[in-house]
Amino acid sequence: MSEAASTKADDVALELEQAIVSGELAPGTVLRQEQLSARYGVSRTPIREALRRVAALGLVSFEPNRGVRVRTLTRAELREAFLIRAELESLATEIAAERMTRADLDELEAIEDRFARLTDELRRGGRLAADRRAGLVTEWVRANHAFHDVIYRVADLPMVERIAKGARYSGSAVWAPSDAGELDELYGANERQHRALLDALAAGSSSGARALAREHVLSSGALLERILAQQLGSDNAKKAV
């Protein structure tokens, strides 16, 4: 593969990863090369390579006679993914705390401000139309990832970053707003943890930042578990009607 094609494959793989982890491409979605080629404006060669790279992260699977499909993870796999992320993100955050520049902190501050606004809108969004709600969830997930991406970039640990990002997948578009007060508070806690993490990084506290990063990822996992439990209960209630 030429260098240009390899670069295009990198770009497409990143776009696909973001679309999957944000829920834009739901589990079970079949990814057809001709459609992806048209969507991203590239030939099938970089598309095939991009799919192989995303498959290596465990986000899609190649199925005989069916093509490439976005994977559906089990609850046990999701739980394990958050445990992996908690350890690796805390390591990256500890190292990043020692390398943060003023420009890096300003970038994190801007991203955190956007994340806080989106979190507030989510918590007040019980009456949002379904399409707006889905779009808001996608924006929220991407803002969350953007915050942590700055930390990964500063830490400069490519292998740690690659493995941790491969464990980001939530398994479905489940980060949906809920009317439940408990979930509402968990969304708020998620945002407050970002702020505390930013403060620790600004103070150059590597041990403090590491502990906060681990707590934050595990808390996000708890939030996802509760959302999934709510959705399962709702689905069972519908079947009983």
C-alpha cells in the first residue's frame, strides 16, 4: 500500500472508530465497502485496510458471506473493557501530569467547558425529540473522548493509548438521557470528575491525577451498567404489556 493510501486508511479507521464508540454506527450494522468508499470519498483499498485496523480493536468482525459487522459486546466484556481502561488511562494520566504545558491545559479547559454544557443539556433533555437526543449523545461522547485524547497525546504512550482506546467501545448507543434522578446525578458526577482531573493536572499532581482518572473511568462504567439495567427493565416491561 502506498503512503498516501496508508494515510487515508488511518483517517478512515479513526472516523469509523469514533462513529462506533459514539453509537452512531449501532451494533449489528453491516459495513459495506462500496458505501464506506462513497461516504469517505476514497477507494476500496484504504477502506479494506481501515476495516482491518478497526477489527484489530475488536470493534467489528468479518463474517463469512455477510461482510463486516459492528460487534455487540456482552455485559461481561463491557465490564472488562472498563477495568482495562481504568488501569491504562490512569497510567497515561499520571505521566501526562508531569508533561502538561499551559497550552495543553488551555485546550483541556476549552474541551471541558463544552463537555459541561453538553452534560447540562443532557440532564435537562427529557423532552428532547428522539433525533436531537441521539445527536446530543453523540456530541457528548465525542467531547468526552476529546478530553482524554489530549491526555493521551501529552503522555505519548502509543501502545497504552492504542489498547485503551480499543476498550472504549460501549457496545451500543446506550448513553441516552434518562428521567431517573439517580442517572441524572451520575451524569453530573461524570462532569465533576473531569473538572477535578483538570485541576489535578493543572497542579502537576501526578499521583492525584492517576487516582482521579481511575475513579472516573470506573464511575463511567457504573453509569453505563445502570443505563443498561434500566433499558433491560424497560424492554421487559414492554414485552409484558
